[in-house]
Amino acid sequence: MGLNLLGDEESFIRNFLDTWLSGGVKPNGLNEMARTENDSWYPVKSSTCPTCPNDYTQKKYDVFISFSGEDVRRGFLSHLVEAFSQKKIVVFVDDSIHKGDELSEALLAAIEASFISLVVFSENYASSNWCLLELEKIVECRKKYGQIVMPVFYNLNPSDVRHQNGSYGDAFAKHGRKYNFTTIQTWRSALSKSANLSGFHSSKFRDDAELVKKMVKCVLMRLNHVHQLEVKYINFVLKDHDYSVDAGLERLKDKGLISISQENVVSMHDIIQETAWQIARIEDPRSQSRLFDPDDIYEVLAYDKGNEAIRSIIINLFRLDQLHLNPQVFAKMSNLHFLNFYTAWSLNVVLKEQWGLYLPQGLEYLPNELRYFGWTHYPLESLPSKFSAENLVELHLPYSRVKQLWHKVPDLVNLKVLILHSSAHIRELPDFSKASNLEVIDLRSCVGLTSVHPSVFSLKKLEKLELDGCSSLTSLRSNTRLDSLRYLSLRLCMNLADFSVISKNMTRLNLQLTSIKQLPSSIGSQSKLEKLSLSYTYLENLPASVKNLRGLRHLDVRYCRKLKSLPELPPSLEILDARQCVSLETVTFPSIAQQWKENKKKVAFWNCLKLDEHSLTAIETNAQINMVKFALQHLSASGDAEGTYVYPGSQVPEWLMYKTAHDDYVTIVPKSHSGFIFCFIVPELPFGDSVLKLKISTGGEGEGDSMNVYLVRPQHGIRSDHVYLLYNQACSRFLINRAKNQQTLKIKVTVESLQLTSEFKLVQLRGFGVSTINNFLQTDASIPKEHHEFYPGTVWNR
């Protein structure tokens, strides 16, 4: 079969193949891309290295099954494997008993070598670190290669997996003492992501036989679809090539060959990209335009065999033997558009004893046709002076030895992305006045950077500026108000004391772990700001203008130990984290009527023990309003919403109908089936883990007579009694079911705190209270009528 389409014509096929052969679907060979409303492009994961063809694993299995042996091995699993075998579906099932904390290379390779991963979530799945390690790898393969992941919820509520409740919560409480925070969060994320995928619920089938039959049918359909993609793609290459990139993407989406997420990120199944590589290999080696094989690239670079036919070079430097290049190594590659020397380690990468590209005599030439130039650990202090860079769209030089990018700044009119993170030697940025299309600047961990050139703040299209860990930076200030900047992060700029940057379209601003003492008064003009991170700073107060941040949803002022007051905050705020603000004295709220317009769902004033009486009274009122409103908005029969509000105090608020200061239970009269708001008076606790285990039971000793809820507490200790208010949708559902046909309902509560020994220790509560939502609606005249719409009308007809 001839593939003449891979010649020199500038058709959609060449453009689209260029993007695949450069590591993914992206115009001009860019990293993972997103499309904006005006059809421009910007990278959403620019620091991620594109995947090289040699990093792909040949598929040996149709299905990999991840499971907990003690739950399913002898019953459900054996029937499933037998059914797959009858349909000639090749399955990998690991039958060995594992110990230790690392997966074998063979098992990791088996996951990578499978088209589909079936994850059987059962009662004890999360108790096995081995299962969680498997799941972590499976989620990685789904993200990296587009692997199909199909969850099976076997005799288990999916919400327990999604939110790590029940046995999954117990398991993580134990894992928390053995594994670090990053590992725990990775596993939690993997569970949540997997549980949100479409899958199989055993409770919806009459028996295991029906479930197995449905699973086999679905797997067969998915496998057939995957194997048809290659044929469809080849047909597309041969027939449908008269399109622009944008039109072509839409056509491929219509054909089911790619998907485009809500964030406009384009992705494909790995078999499609593998096919593209195979098509590229058909080219005549003497005029090969795309180099990705380590041997081919070594031959070209070491023996000066570059030519005008070469359009793209991409190689994981870990796969390449160490090379000392001559200054004219790229001189014959005048049509080179895409050049990416990156580093990425994986199990199937054999790390060379000596690797890296070196330029002992410097570099005199780079092709002016370059659109993408990436070189991790770039060994020189600057780019070649003769490199015009006029066509350059992305420049990636992380971990470089660059001190000054250019001695004379070229015309950078096409540059959109500049990545220099972890380049410790760079002291200052060049003048970017001519880089009018620059959208992303990443300077994270450029520890030598002392200033940001003022021209950066004149860029009309700059959307993202990352300066995390620039520890030599002392000031960041702009006298002009920006329009385009959406994301600005200065986290861990420990010496930054002077800050004043305002952007009309800012959505996230991170000043965590800086030395700032005040914010600009004009910060309130950023009406689109959604998250403001100010933790571990030296702020003493916030400007009154913060109440004008109409889009603010998350305010983080944790460990602001000098913060003395909080002004009125905008009603849009959902999360306020003020834990360990040990100097906080006053908190200001708007009128009661305005507070009913608020939307807080998580508020924490842990260890804010200097709050004055007036503020504590106001906080109690604000807590009541927001907890009741949150509960009213989440009374539906489904869902797992949770609202919490914590502040210093020793008594259950009067507004809760049922309360006790001596017993561990209350008896209520459930006049109607509605949600339940709880209050616990948590006593002083020493340093320990960050988990409180709350067990709510209704008197019986059976399995269905209790449920566990896991709450967060300060790991550094609780220094006094605190009021902990909670509305948990799953808990309310449990109590509603228990209250059916009951005249009274006894609700018992016990709380345990996880210790450093990995054991739970009973906590003696100082008080406990509970109210049903209808109690408030029937007795509290302050609740505005417009909020009654969240509650079933039958209550009002009684």
C-alpha cells in the first residue's frame, strides 16, 4: 500500500501527523493543548514531556484485573475469568500473594500492556496497599496512554470508594500512619477518579452470573471498538486529508478517534498514536522527516548527517548515549520545526550509564524555522546570537544553565510559552516587549532570579505567570492594571515582602509562604478572583475591599500568626480556612439578611483562641445560618455533600433542639424525614494524626445500625474546647432510613482520634447536639421565605 500522502504537501495529514509524532495531538508540536473561545491555543500541561514512541508497551493482554483476593478470588473472580476465557479474551490475573510496598516490574508491565483495566472494588480492596499501588498505576496509564478503565462495585456502595467512607475510611486511617501524605493523597485521588467512571454495580443485577454476562459483553464491545480504530485511522489518512487542523480535529472527534474534554484538552487512544508511528517508519530512511528512534538520532547528531528533510526530532535523553556535539550540529537542518530533548524515566527505559548532550565549543546555529524548542538540562548560558526565533512558539529549557537567554532580544512575535523552571543561574529576564503573544511564563524554582522585567506586565495576552520558589525575589510590583493574567503564583518566595499586581481577569492568586505584610487596597477590583491563598504570611489584616471580590470561593489564611482581624467577606465564599490564626481577635459580618445570601460550606477557626466575645457570638450566628442553608440545599436522597463549621467554644449552641453535656446519646422525635445537623464539643487534644473518627449509631449492635464519618482535626493539637458543626448528606440518609416507622430515635455518638501509633483512642466529648432541618423551619422565623423552596412542601402543610 503506497502512502504518498506523507510527501511534502502542506496538508492536514502532515500537520496532524506532525502533532502525533511529536508526542500528542497539538498544533505546531506543542505540549498538551487547550483551545480557547477564540480558537487560539495554550498549553495546560506545558511541563509534561511528550511521550516518545519507544516508551510505548506492546499490548499483550486484553484485560488486566485488579482485585482483593480475600473478597472475590474463589467466587466472582473465577467465574469472570472463565467467561473471558470462553470468549478468547486474554486476561492477566495476578494469583500470587504479595508483601512489601513496591509492585514488581512484571506486574507494572502487565498493566501497561493491557487495553482495559477492570478494577473490582470490594469491602477490603482499600485495605491492601498492593491494590492501591495497582490502582495508582492504572490511573497513570489511563492519563498517559488513554487506557480504558472499568470499575466494578462488588457488594459495595460507590460513594464509599469515591469519598473513602466505611471500610475504605478505616483502611486509610491505618495507611495514614505508615505512608506519607503525598502517597495517601495519590491513593485517595486514584480511588475518587476511578469511582467517578462509568462501571458496574453488583446491586443492580440479580446475581453474579448476570453481572458476569453483562461485563463480558461490554468488554467485547470496547475491545472491538479499539481494534477498529486502526483501520478507521488508516482510511482517514488515505481519504480525508483536505482539512485545516481545527476542522480536522472536529472530524476526528466525530469519527470517535479522539476526544475533546470540557477544558478543550485533546486526547486519543494509544493505539492511534502507535499507528501514526508505524506510518512514519514507512518513509525512506534517507529522507526521513521525523526522528524518534535513539539509534537514528545518535547517527545524525554524532556523525553530522543532518539534512533539510528533517522536520522534527524528539528523544528521551535517558535513552541516548552521551554525546559531545559540534557547534554546527543543526546547520544542515534548515527545515527543522520541532526539536525536543527531554528526560523522563519509566520502568521500560534503560538508563544509560553516561547520558546527556554537551556542547564543549558552544552552539553557533539553531534553525530559524523552529516552532518548538525544548532541551532539558540545556548546557549553555545563552541561546545562539544568530538564532532569530521569529517562528518560535514554545521554548522549554527547564533545569538549564542559562544565565541570559539572549544578549540581544530577537523579535518574539510568535512566542506563546516560555518554560525556564529550575534554571538556578538565571538572574533576570530580558525585555519581552516584542513578545506580544506570550501566554505562559514558568519560572518556578529559579532561585537566582532577583527581578521580573517590567515588560512582562505590558503583555496583553499573558495568562499564567508561575514564580513559585524564586527565593531571591523580593518585590513584584506593577503600576499598570493587567487584563489577561488569570493565574499568578508566588508560593515559597520566602523573601518577597513587596507585592502589588492587579489583573481584571485574575482567578487564582497564591502568595503562600511569602513575607508580605499587606495586600494592595485595589485587590477588591479583581471580581473574577476565585481562590486567594495567603497562608503562612505576615499579614496583620486584609483590605476592606476584599468584600468586593464577588467571585471569591476559597480564602486560605492558615497559620497567619499575626493576623488580627478579618473584614466582611463576599457572599460567594464557600471555604474559609483560618486555622492557627493565633492572633485573630475580630471577625466582621454583614447584616443577618445579607448573611442569608452567603454560601459557606467549610469554615475552620481552629485554635483562634484570642477571638473576642462579640466575634464569637457573631460566628455562632453565622455558623447557624450557613449550616442550615447548606443543609436545605442538600436534602436530596442522593449525593455525598458535607458542610462543616468549627470555632472555639465549650457549649452546644442553643439553636440545636436536642443536646446533652453528660451523655453520649440523645433521643429525638423524628416528626418528618429530613436532614440532621450535628454539633460536637471537641476537647483539648495533644499532637497526633489529623483524623477524627465519628461513629453514629441508633442503639442496635447490627451491621446496619451504625456508620462512620471521618473528620479533619489539626495535627499540631487542639489547644482548647471547640464547637464542631456538621451536616453530612450520607449520615442524614442513614438516620432517615433508621427513623422510618419509629416514634423516637436514639442517636449515640462516639469519637476517636487517630494516634501516632496508628491506633484510635476514644475522645471524651464535652457535649453533643443534633437537630432535624424541619425543627428550624417550624421554629425559626428568621429564615427568609425564599429558602423554604429547598424543603419539601409537605412540612408546611402539617
